[in-house]
Amino acid sequence: MKQQARQVRWLGGYVRWGKRGPAYIIERWVDGQRFHVSTKCRTERAALEQLAAFEADPAAYKPRRKQRRAAPVSSRPKVVTLTAALVHEYLEWMVTRPTPSTHDHQRDHHQVLRHWLAFYAGRDVRDVPLSELAAHLDGKRNQMMRVQGLRSFCAWLRQHKYLLTRAEDPTLDLRRPRGRATKDTRRVAIPPEHILAVLPHLPAPSRDVMVLRLGTGWHMEEVRRFAEGGEIVRVEGRSVALATIEGPVRVPLLAVLRVRHKVRATTNTPVLYPEHLAAAERIRAAGHVVTAHTLNDHTRDACAAAKVPRFYNWHIRHSAVSYAMEHGALLEQASVFVDHLNVDTTRTHYADLALPTRAVPVLRVPAVLPAPKDS
């Protein structure tokens, strides 16, 4: 039967039949050497393509299936280095992807990756072991940001540039230190009297941003998106329930500010007071706002002029949440106010209460009790 199968010839050799059908075999003599190798093909057309590859270099020829397995490895770069050009491409991708990062987030990643550029210094990313990365981070400040920045960059190399595999990426096993909420170490919310003292010393554009953020609890990025494409929907004859320590009271609703969320649908923020609405109208009419760095510089000068301790623009959002809770808002209401998906985020990072506004019933104890006997 074997001899009969060898009698079925084709241009490159013979055809062997098996349970899976025909198999085209190359059988040739080249420079006095006999080659006998399967093409791993089931059709003559595909076998002829393999024959051409065999004739080009008989000694180095591999069947089609082996070529497919080896192709991804041979096409991958021999060295993967962290370069300024690659970092620039990654930063551009951050703000142009379907769910873009904020420019502040992009700037933070740039600072972190500058640190890692100096660390790698042209070395192959795949050759730096996990132990060396951990030893380098030991004792450094902002470890969580450094680790997260490097892990995000390596994930981009794997999933979008295809320069790394999971087996070659040491950052997957790099432990990310758990961050601690700032409010756990110091008071984050700014006293209202300090904010009111600073406002008159701010330039008009920065003052409008701060007033609007006090009334909405927005991030700076939300203010920017509102200035560039937000909407002011005026409301007449409507009222909303305002949370107070004594209980909810009905107050008129002036307008609703609509702004695109960075990843979700449009958010709607109620406006109850004319000073917040006026600031929103001026910002929307201008079409742009000052940057976070400029606002910080203006706030620094205003704090010095008002002779109050310096604070930064990111304190404003915390202050708005804390003020709301100090004056009767429940934690769940404050979470909805700042558009948090999870109330735990508000509890962990924003609920910076100076005085509690609610209490629970407790067991009363008589004022006069017999003195305990000495043991």
C-alpha cells in the first residue's frame, strides 16, 4: 500500500494519503543531498507555494505550520527600549483614544515616565527583573503613581504596540502600594471664611472658576468641558428639596448645567443661587477657562494678600462636599452631587467632616452612680 501511495506523483515529489486526506511530500535531490519533507498541505496549489519556498533555500526550509508559529517571534523586535519618541506616542494616544484622559492626567504620566526614562537609560525593558524594579522604588515618594504610570505604559506596549508579551512584562507582578486618603492625615476642606477672604483678591476669570466649582463640586476638567461645549438650561416655576440639618426645605431651581462626562453620558447639575449661575454664564460665553496651574498661581497670590494659609484648586471640590455634609446633606446625597459612581469614593476621599450633623440614640446612664468598690 505504501509503494502504491508513492506512485501518485506531483511536481515536487509524491502524495501520501491518510485518514485526513492527501499530504503533499517534497522529495528532491539537491547538490547530492536527499531532501524528504512534508509540506503540511492538503491541496496541490498550496503545495506548489511551499515548493517555491523550498527551492529558494532547501536547507532552511520549514513546513507551512512551523513557519506560522515562528513568524510572530521572528517579526518581534530584538530590543524594546524606553525612548522619548515612544513616550511621546503614548502620551498622544492617551488624549486621542475613544475614552481620552484629561490633560492633567497626561501631564502627570509625562512626569512619571521621565523618571523611568532615566532609570532604564536605553536598557531592554524585558531584561530588567522584577527585583530590580522593586529595589529601585524602595524609599521613593509617590510610589503608587510611579508604579501605575509604568504599568499603564507597559500595558500599552502589549495591547496596542504588540512589543511585549505578558510573560515578558515584569510590571504585571509589581506590587502597587495602596494609597492613603489625604483627609486621613490632615484637614483637606478649607474653612469657608478663608475662601470668602481669598475671592476678592482673585482675577475675574479665576474667581468665576472658583465660584462655579463651589456651587457645583466640579473637577477643573469638567469646568473646561462646560466652557467649551456645555449648556445652561433655565428653569422657571420649579423647586427642589434642599438638605439642611433641620430637614429638607423647598427652594427655587434657577437652572441646570449640562456637561459631557469624560466616559459616561451628560451630567445635569442644579443651580440654586444667582452668583453660581452668573459665573457659569460668563465662563460659557468666554468659551475657555484658565488652566489648573494658572489658578493655583492666582490662588497662591490671593492667599498671601488675604493673609490666610495657602490652599490649592483641588481643595475646592473637597471643600464643597464637606460644606454640604456639615450643613445637613447625607453621604449618599453628597455622592450624587459630585457624580460619584460609588458612595465609598465619597466616604474615603471627600467626607472631611469638622462636626457631625447626625447622631443615633444611645443608652442613657443616671447622672449619680455609686462609686465603684475598690478591689
